[in-house]
Amino acid sequence: MNFTKSKFLKLELFHKHKKCAELLRFIYESILEKKEIPLLFEHYNQLLSWMKLDHFNDLNLKKISDRYHWHLGQGKINLKEHNLLPSLRTGDREAKAVFSENAIFLDNIRSAYNVGSILRTTEALRLGKVYFSKKTPFTDTEKVIRTAMGSAAHVPCEIKNDLINLPHPIIALDTSESSINIFNFIFPEKFTLILGNEEYGISDELLQQANYIVEIPMLGCKNSINVACAYAIAAAQILKQRHFISYDK
């Protein structure tokens, strides 16, 4: 990553900022690993001086992270979450709860990114086993693996095309004239929650098998929100009702 001034100044502006961001990432990780960083900061500030920017010597991890993202923004570099500073997290920890006996059924969800996000939420809140319909990207899909950020290896998963032998009642998270406001619905001890396709929702076949349809009330002009976001809201409501976990860190 060492540059001469002439070589560095020949780079496009976005490339200069990208190199600064990469160096900050090394600095961040070095601080976490308690390694010596003076030379890294010296090199970083040398690049800043060549760009006619003020020096930066703050060891605060939050400020380093903000500075990292500032460089990405200046360089018009867009990275998905899994490519951002991986060391920002304090690391995985021992789970506080086992997975419940509930089932989360993914009915032809199309986006691997949505699937990965759903797996992360399921693992974080230990909501149950995830069942994948045949057209839903499974846990061996690269985008699912990346977006789940390691969660896919912990969540019990299975490919299944029907609701046979899954826990009852069957609860569909969808919009309907006959749906129940999710904040007024009491989730039972065991259940199966169906999540539907991003475009057309839950299939009619599965809706006919549902004992309840619950929906998140919309106050805006849109009829619904992203399926992974909707699931996260539902998951938080489920956890709130259970009161089985301490929120002390």
C-alpha cells in the first residue's frame, strides 16, 4: 500500500479515497488486535497531506469508522453491509437461548438478500426452524451466505414444499381485508409463520391453509414493506410477548 507522491497524485480521486479507506481499515483492525499503529497513521496522514486534507489522529473506533465511510462516500464507493468493516462487531458470543420449536416457512421468496436477512433475524432471536420452498434460495447460495454473515450455519433449515407436520396454528404474515393487526395478535407458544414472495405475497394455496392472517398496519401510501423488514418487526413482537430473555448485555 506504499505510494510515492507522484504515483499517488496520478490516481483518480475515487481511487485516492479508496486507498485511504483501506488504510483506515488496517488501522481499525490493528487497534482491536492491540498492534502498533504509529506507522500506519503516519502513512495515512501522508496521503491526506498529498490530498491537501487535514491530518487525522483520533483513536476512537467510532470516529475511525465514520472517517472510513466518509472516504467511501467521497470516492462514490458503494459497498454492501458484508463488505464494510467486519471488525466493527465485537465478535460472536455464546447464545443466550436455544431455538424455539416454531417454524418459519419461506414461500417462494425470490431475493437471496432477503433470505440472508431473515436467517440473521431468526438466529439472533432464536425463533425456530426455517423451511424453504423449492424456489427459495437455500443456504448454499453465495448471496445468502454473505448476507446471513455466518447465521446460516447456526439456524436449523430444511427444504420443504408444504406445511404438513409443521406446528399449528399456521399464521400468515400478509396484507388482507380479513387480517389481524399484528400488535393486537397474541402469538401462541408454538406456531408456523409463513412469509411470502416479494411481489405477490403468500400463495393462495398456503393462505387457504392459514388459521390466521396478521399484518403490520401501514400509515403511508404503500400497501406493504420489504418481507425481511416485516419479518424483523414480527420477530420483535413475538419476542416482546414471550419475556423469556434478559436484555442485559
